[in-house]
Amino acid sequence: MIIEAYYGKPPVHTYFSGCSDGGREALMEAQRFPRDYDGIIAGAPANFWTKLLTNAVWIEQALDQPNGWLSPEKLSIVTKAVLATCHGEGGYLDDPAQCHFDPSSLVCKPGQSNECLSESEAATLREIYSGAEDADGKSIFPGYPPGSESGPATWVLWITGSDPKRTAGTLMNGFGTGYFANMVFDKSDWRIDGQNVHDALAAADNATAQALDAADPDLNAFNGAGGKLIQYHGWNDAAIPAQSSINYYQSVAAKFGEPGRVRSFYRLFLAPGMDHCGGGVGPNAVGGVFGLPAPSYDPAHDVVAALAHWVEDGVAPGQIIATRYRDNDPTKGIEAQRPWCAYPATARFSGQGRSAQPTTKAAA
């Protein structure tokens, strides 16, 4: 090995860190190759590939309905209303899962034309919030949470586009089209328009689920090998809904039968105001694969250091303090900090200092 040749001894511990598709690969390692790594970090994992990209088809079809497209200006109106309704402080929500925003509240009243939505726009918004559903109305994949609609790296980039003729240029449209055209149907001219979502999912499951999905909740072998897993996900992620990470964590917890068992080797951290793998309006710097560097390499602030502390010293992270730099630029100094709490705990601002204090919500 290169490491052994250079240092004159083999590594004592091995670690893996990845985000997005790298997060999917991280969970694949834990599920399929449980003895490869002592510690794994899975950021915003695209682990349920078949359903994630079926969800992309569902949402892009909703946007292409007559008068259903949501402009950047309309998205700004929505975010403003969500933050006002659900008490968003600092431009983001602490826990979007607790925000039950009704798009109907924004539908234009007679004579109103500004700061409101048409019925068609509100219907599209509901479908993006709900995510793909089967013929009986049951969820196929979670939708995107309220409060994450506007911003240069959120819905406009990933989902809606900047004008109604450019939804085909969004990242999720590109991922969905490329996946189904090349990996599922082997038809270069396959397009999202007019496709049956349920048929597409069935074909995707048959063609690629076994190879590509990393959704197996059985982590017994990884736990038995002494492995430790940290997963994190930004609530404002417009690529992969944060609820998908919660769903996977809960499936693992159900497999183990009690929260204490899963927490002994697996911790999930949800990041308020963070975009896909980093960035965003909330504190988002904790080190890791794509994120900004933490202010210091220590378990309190750096996700990699927290994992190493857990593996090497047996100290599980209860929280990780995330940092927001001014203009997301480390050279400009720290603007704010707040803890990310290990799920199901969540941090809420106490009104003192620059850091929120953790409170606990219902257990998984």
C-alpha cells in the first residue's frame, strides 16, 4: 500500500467521507462492505437513486402544466410568506418539518395581482412540497420542504429554471432525463414530457435498483464490525430532500428496534438553512468533503474530527457547531454559529448570543 510504503506502517484507522452521490457511495460502503472503513460520513446522500430521479420526473411534469411554472419572483414571494408563517429567523427555518404552510393562503384574491399565486402555481407548489405519489396517493419519495424555495443555488438552479422555457436546463431535469434515457430505457430521445411516472419507476427498479440504490436498512454487519456513521443533510437542499435522510435513518432505527441501539453507531444531523452539501443562508461550515473549512479541526466544530473522536476515543457527537462566514468567505470572519443536533433533537434560538440552544423533539 502507498500509505504503508510512505509512513513505514499501515494505517491504524480508515475513514470515508462523501456528499451527494458520494453520500450514496458512503452508505453503500456501510451496507455492502461493512469492514472497509472504521468511520463513514454520508452527506446529503442520493441513496435512493431510482425514486429520487422518479421524483424529478414528477416535479418537472408539474412545472410544465399550463400556467404551472413558478418564476424566481414568485418563489421569493413564497419564501417570504413561509418565513413569516413559520417564524423563520435569519432567513431560514430551524425545523421545516414542523412548518405546515398551505399554498392556498397565497392564491390571489379578486382584484389582487401582486404578491400572490394563481391557482395553477399553487397546485404546482403543492406537488413540489408533496413529492411523487403512487396511484393511491401514497408517497413514493418525499418532496422539498417549505422555506427553501428562493436563492441562487436552490429551486431556480435545481428544479424550476429562470424562465418557463428553461426547465429542461435545470439540474434535476438533466439528471432525470439522462438517467432514464441512458440507464433505464436505453433510448437517447427519451424525454420527461408525457411519461407515466409509475411506469418509469417500475422500469427503473427492474433495471437499476439492485446496483444503484443504497437503501438497505440492515446495518448490523457494519455495527458489528465497530463502524461509526455520521450523516448530515441541509434542510434547504434543492437537489435531494432532507426528509429522505430522515426516512432512511428511521428505517435503520426500526430495523434495530429501539433508538438507543441505532444511536450507538449512527448519528444524523440536519442543517437548518444549508443548501446541497454546503452553502446557503444558515451556518454551513463544518469541514467535510465539499463544505467550507471549520474554524478549527476539533470535534466540536469539524465533522471529520467528530467522527475520528467517536471512532478513536469512543465519544459520540451529540452536536456539531456549524459556522457561517460573512459572505460564505472564511477570510471575512465569522458571522454566526449554531449547533447541529443529533436527530431527533433540534436546536432553537434562545434569544441570547449567536448560537441556538438544543431542545428535543419526539424520538424516531
